[in-house]
Amino acid sequence: MSVDEKELLIINHQNNFYVIANECGHFGVPLENGTIDNGIIYCSRHRIGFDLSTGDITNRPWEGCEPVKTYQVEIRENQLGILVEE
């Protein structure tokens, strides 16, 4: 899925939906191949962890990494939507 030419990743983890930018804040590696554990997605390349709710970095094995953008999710009548800030 993409919004404003930005690739997004929709994640259903333990019956909670999250939408985050689909790129690691380190080298832009797609996070879609990452692993998820306890609400944290880990980049497949360098194992940097990002909190699914906030996008904050949970471990910093490498310097020069930025948090990832997260989006607020809204579910109405079995449809998932995201709120995009302008």
C-alpha cells in the first residue's frame, strides 16, 4: 500500500493493526521482510528494532538511524483506514 508515494506496511500483530512506513530508518531497507516480537519489528538486514505503535527505535546496534513513521489506524464497519496528517 502507498500513500503520497510512500510505501506503507500494514501489520496485524496479536489482533492489533499497525501501519508504518515500509523502510528502515537506517538504510531504507524494506521492513516487510523483518520479524516481529512483542510489538517490535526488526529490520532483516541490521536487526534494528522499531516499536510498532510509536516507530521509536528500541535498540541501536548502528548509528545514523531514525525512527520510522507510524500512522493512526481506524477501523469502521470491517474497513481499515489510516489518518494522514497534512
